[in-house]
Amino acid sequence: MKTLAVVSRKGGAGKTTVAVNLTLAARAMGVKAVLADADPQRSASEVLKGREDGASLVFETSAAKLFALMEASRRSGAELLVIDTPATPEQDVAEAVKIADLSIAVARPTYLDLAAAVRSVAIVQRLGRDGVIVLNQCAPARRRVEPPQVVKACEALRFASLPVAAVALRNRVVYQTAFAQMRSVLELDGAEAASAEVRALFAEVWRRLRGEAGAPVRSANDDLGEVGAHLGAARMAAGPGLTLAPIA
Ligand SMILES: Nc1ncnc2c1ncn2[C@@H]1O[C@H](COP(=O)(O)OP(=O)(O)O)[C@@H](O)[C@H]1O
Ligand SMILES: [Mg+2]
């Protein structure tokens, strides 16, 4: 079993959105995934517990109980445990990072989110774990040209030599609609673009978790030379078995 922690030292960055959609994408793609809701606000549980499969999908927990939950998930045959974490306290975030094979630091391409992502990655690196930044709520690329805000964010992260996932999530209202219906974007009609990017992100994360496709964590230095070509679906399309919709 692999364990994935979804972190950000900032509320509203998109941790719960990423955690819930990746968990449900995993299940849709045949990976037995469960979600640990370690945030006392219980947003992930709020979204998922009313589902038919809710009882076998989401588990409310705390930082102190995470390790036991991880062992129980492993014993029950889960292949992936996704941990949704609170923004604070740092100690609780660290507990999740410690037991995770990979941590995702979610950040919108804004100054404050990026500053928080840098702090999140610092925790991951201090604990000697693997981590990668996933950009969320990015404005859409136009004809594969990234908007200036995304370009600037990538330049800043590249300057800091921080690892960035090749797949970014765009700002799309369907992420909000899906939650209101206790669903992932994969389960919504008319959400093909969102669904494609979540599948691509899951594929990238799953490969990193399994140590496939080169180094589990790729540095922004070698990968984001031309931001437009790297931050979208184009790069993922080269992966095995993936067919992706073009960037909206
Ligand atoms: N890519 C996105 N596009 C549109 N809305 C988003 C996106 N990601 C998150 N949101 C919205 O932003 C808000 C905060 O997201 P959430 O995942 O709850 O953040 P966090 O868990 O980090 O506090 C929610 O209302 C969510 O629906
Ligand atoms: Mg949350």
C-alpha cells in the first residue's frame, strides 16, 4: 500500500479538492483507495460520507491516530491511502508527511500560497521525505500558452529549485459543483476537461508513488524550462496508456 499526504500550510489552497478527487480518480482507475480525513474541520467527510460507498471510502481521524489507521488500511487490502490534512498545527501536518511515501503541497499560483508551499516543502525536506508541489486553480492556458500568473509562479518555484508536478489543475467551477453533489469531477456530466486533468494528475502521482518514470520527484529546474509546454497535459500524454484532452 502507498500513502499520499495532501498538505498546504494555507487554508483554501485546495487540499480537500485534490485529496477527494485523487481518491475517487484512483478508484475509478481500479486502484483500491481510501481517504483519511485528518482535518478537524472534516470537509472531506462532509463531502463523501453521504455517498453509498462513504463508509468504505472516508475515515475520520487525527494526527495521533494516523499510523494506526494506515496499518488498518493496509490490512484491509487498500492499495492507496490519501490523507487530507489541516493547514495547522505544523506538528499535525508533519505526522502525515512522516508516514507518507509522497506528499503533495497544493498551492494556487499566488504569492501567499506559494510562500505557504515553500514552507510545506521545507517540512517535507526536513523529514527527509518525497514531496511535489501541485498548482491548483490556475487560469486556463490559451493555445498551450500559460497565463502570466502561472508562468511567474513556475519561475519562482524553478528559482527555488522546488519540484513541481507536470499536471496543474485549472480554476473550474465544476470542482465546486462536484462537491455539492458528493462527487468527484470524474462523476459529473460535462466536466471532461476537469476529469482529464484529475486523471492525468493521478497517473503522475501514482507513477511517482511507485517510483516509475524516472526519479519520484522531478526538479523544477530541469522540467519547467518552457512553462507552457510543461505545466499542462502535453507532457503527461507521453506516459504509458494516457490519452488526454487538450488544455482548455
Ligand atoms: N481548481 C479549482 N477550481 C475551482 N474551485 C476550486 C478549485 N480548487 C478548490 N476550489 C474551491 O476552493 C475552495 C477551497 O478548496 P478546498 O479544497 O476546500 O481547500 P483546502 O482544503 O486547502 O482548505 C472550495 O470551495 C473549493 O471548491
Ligand atoms: Mg480542506
